[in-house]
Amino acid sequence: MRPPIVSIDGVTKRFGETAAVDQVSIDIQANEFFALLGPSGCGKTTLLRMLAGFETPNEGRILIDGDDMTRVPPNRRPVNMVFQSYAVFPHMTVEANVAYGLKVEGIGGAELRRRVDEALAMVRLENFRARKPDQLSGGQRQRVALARALIKRPKVLLLDEPLSALDKKLREQMQLELVRLQHEVGITFVMVTHDQEEALSMANRIAVMDHGRVLQIADPRTLYEHPTHRFVAEFIGTVNSLDVEVRSVDGPHARIRHPLLGEITVERAAPDVERGVVVARPEKLRLDFSAPPVDGEILLDAVVEQIAYYGDLSFVFVRCPDGTALQISRYNVNRQDKGDPAAGSLCRVGIHPDDLLLVGTG
Amino acid sequence: MQSWRESPGVVVVLLAPAVLWLLLFFLIPLGFIWVISFGERAGPVAIDITWTLANYRDAIDPLYLGLFTRSLRIAAISTVIALVIAFPVAFAITFASPRLKPILLLLVILPFFTNMLIRTYAMIAVLRRNGYVNFSLEQLWEAGAFALQPFGLAGMLGERFVPLDLLYNNTAVVFGIVYVYLPFMVLPLYASLERLDRSLLEASLDLGASQFRTFFFVTVPLAVPGIVSGIMLVFIPAMGTFLISDLLGGPSSQLIGNVIERQFKAANNWPLGAAMSFLLLYLTFVLLVLRAWFEKRDRGRG
């Protein structure tokens, strides 16, 4: 394997007493679209700012393409950033904004013109070059910020919540656009986001952070289907969490006990998980019994409490006799569908032990 | 809660005291002066309003025009010096810690707690021949002479200390204007730097620009509204000052303000003084129009 393009090695950043980033180590490979995901205040932005050079770690090292950048000022790092507010210079035209980083390097004349044209074409702003930022929409301003950073041909492009200021439709459009751009330019992207859907749909790999620590680094599918921590399971998507008693552990499996499920064998998220909760995704539970029952499925009696209808799918909230609340999602696959059960009606919920996972609570 | 905003009566009531005050004690007296500028002296106190333009003709006499250009020059030099001193100060306050910031701002406005006349007199104590600048220089001279004595070089510094003439010249007037009006430069600069989005400065550094380049290509252009306001707030009163030039200036430091003052007092020529005042006021209007133009352009930038 090639050496990582970004190597974060035991980095800690303290503001006063609190550690905003606590002993974080991440290796990011060249050409990856990497996401730092977590709730606000988890340290993801501080980590990104340390990559850019706006903050200096108290401990640890940051290597970019093999060079120690820990104490190198931002203007001498081979990385560029797209700011959350875009930070497009309001007193310069689109063209001057895009050209700024090259003029700083002393590039001028024909090469400057060619590369500015190229960068503007890449973000489809050729017809806006003479405009001032206040004559642009939010999405266009963001494209200026992107072109301005990419024109420098950085080794790594840093994106701080790049889509948070856009409305929903535009955000979805820009998600695709950013992924397309990343393929096109072949530059490593490191994106900070608090939006799990954004991270899942855009990134190749995601680091989930909480309270300054990295809990899990994995590809989107692994994060969703094999979370190692309760926090990760609950932060990414929706999940049913059940407190269980662990009877014994054996390699990748654990024998657990729960009043509803009885004593069953489930998968363990990691070898060090010896206590914790069992999680199940709402779409893995079954409410429709039109299909034949699956072998080994556990059936639970429940009462439908509430239904949330989203069009393409519905969330059904049920409660079991012992008080356990569960949510089940079901796709409204065809128009002849009879629809969701009525609130207050009795139903049965099917759970297969293969869809359960024992995760740590730490 | 919102409804009172929609009532036009509320605005009228809220503004009435200030508008009335300005009308009675500013606009109407100003109107009198304007009318007097077209009058002729008819006795020790009597003035006939004949709508003559003679006062304006007298006011642009080469003698007064020379004083006017000197005032312009001294005001301009003072304004530039104030800007150069105030910018780093404003910059430092902007980036000071939240705890230090109010203290620094208080220090900037602290001189306002003292009457300007007293502050200007205090400057005399500082700058005069036996004032403490010269006193300090003398101490330095003596220390230097003592240190050089063993080498037989004591004569190098001259026979004895000659105090510098720091007072009663144009430099002292410039010094006085900068000293008195510096807060008027610092505060608008601070206000516009404070509004500046920090991420713009970070973006500039991120794109490879040095701190130096960032300052001149991002910070300064975006502080232009503050710079323009500061220049106005220092230049306009500096043009009209007579107290500072009277106390700190010498015979060749008379400014247009001194001439106007003398017309109203010693010379008892109100019509001429009024005409001169209005010429100065028209110049101020031109500057204000320029500032409005700058602001309009900056709003265009968002």
C-alpha cells in the first residue's frame, strides 16, 4: 500500500482545560474522499483547521505527503480549504478571486489566464467571471470558493461543512457535483460534516468523532451495518437499542439474554465488546407478513402507537407488552399497498437474530 | 410588540426633541450666519444685509488663500499621520482577547474625559524648552557625555545641551492635532475591522498569501469604509481648528480657523468671518458627498 497522503499521528489539541481533539490518529490515502463526521463540538472542525494550519496541535504530528507539517504556517502547506462561509473576497470579482492564489505564487500572463479559464469551466462559472460575490447565489459563491482552492492544485482539499448553507435541493445537487469534481481532479478531499446522510452518500471512508475522540473509521456500509459503538449506531441512521445481559462471548459471537428475545446468539461488533446493547435497524425488522416467515425469526406481539408517513417509506412506532418501544420502517413499494396499520391496532414484529449486533457503549 | 413600529406617529415623537434642538440651535443660527455673510458693517454692532458678494470676494484674497492652503496641508499631514498610527492600534484592539478589548477601547476614549483646552495646555508642558521631552533629552545627553568622557570624546556631543524648539511651529500644531483627534480615527477603523469576517483573512493565508500581502490586499480594501470615515472625522475638524494652532503654533502657524475667529472677535468683521465659515462649510459638503459616493460603491460590493 502507498504511504498515506495525510497522516494524523496522536494529535491532541487543548483549549484551556478541555481537549477539543484527543489523541486522534487517522491515515488518509491519496484520492480518497474522506469525511470527518460528528455532532457539533466533537472536534472535527478543530482537526480540519489543524490540517489547514490555523491551529497547532499540543501533541502529536501531522504529515502531509510524508512531510511533517505540524508547525508549518497555512500559507506554506500544500492544502487548500473551502470555508463554511465560503470566505469569497467581497471586494474582488469572481475572476480575481479565482486568480488570487496563483498571483500570490507569481504566476501571470497566459498561464494565469489559461488556468483561471480552466478552473471557472470546471465549476461552470465561465459566464460569471466579471461578477462581484454579492451578485451570486449561495451555490455560485460556493463554486467560486471551490475553483479558488482547486486552481492551486493542492495535495488535499479541505471542506468545512461545504453544503450546510445551501437549501435542500441545491445541497443534493452539490453532493453529486462534489463527488464528480473529486473524480475529475483526482485530489484527496477531506470533508467535515455533521450530516450523516451527506457523509454516507459522498465519502469513501468516514471517521466518526465524539468528544474529541475518533470512535470508528470505516467505509459507509461498514459504519451503517457494523457500527462498533452505540454512539456510532445511533448517530448514523436510526436504530433500535436494547439493553441486554451478555451471558458469554465466543469469538465473533455473544450469547445474550433479553426478556423479549430470550437467550440467543448474536454477532459482536468488535472483539473487545463484552457488555453493551444490541442494536437493530428499523428496516431490518418486519411488520408485513405477506412474505413467508424466515427461518429462525423471532416474532413479538406489539401495539401500534404512532405512524410517520414520508411518502416513500413509513416509520411505525410500536410498543411491546413489557414496555419496550421499537420502530420499524417499511417501504411503500406499490400503489396498491393497503398502507400502514392503524394506530392502536395489534401487530406482530419479526426480528431475525442475524440482523442484531452487540455494540459497546463506551 | 411589532405594532408600534408601524405607527408613523411614534417615529415623529421619538425624533421630535432632537429635530427641534437642531432646528433651534443649529440650523436657524447657521441661517443667520449665512445671511450675515451677505451683509455690510454699518457700525460697531449694526450689520446691514445688502446681499453683497464683497465678503466672499475678500475671503478669497490671496493672503487668506495662502492661509487656506496651509490649513489644508497641515490638516492633510495630520490626517495621514493619525491614520498610520491608528491602523495598527485598531488592528491590535480587534484581535485582542475579549477580556482586554474593553480596557483598550476605554484607553482610547479616556482622553475625552478631560477638556480639550486642558489637554492642549498639557502639551505645552510636554514640549516647551524646559518641558519633560527636553528634560529627558538633557538627561540622555549628560549620560552620553559622561560615558564618552573616558575616551576624550565628550566634546563630540557639543559644549552643552541645547534644548530643542519643539513648540510654536507647524510640527507642534500637527502633533497637537494628531494627539487630540486620534480617537476619532481609531474608533471607525476599529468598527470596520471588527466587522471583517476573519475567515477572509484565513482564506488569503490558505491560498498562499503572506501576512503582509493579506494585510494590503484583503484587510485594507475591506476597511475602506472605516478609513474614509476616520479621515472625515479627523480632517474636517482639523481644517477648522483654531485652539491648537493658537496654543501650540507660532506666528507662521496661523490657520484659517484663527483668521475666522479673529474676524468674529478682535477684528469685529462678522460678515467676512461668516463668508469664510461658509466657504469652509461648502468644502466639508464636498467631502461628505465624496464619502457618500464611497459608501454607495462599497454597498455595491456587499
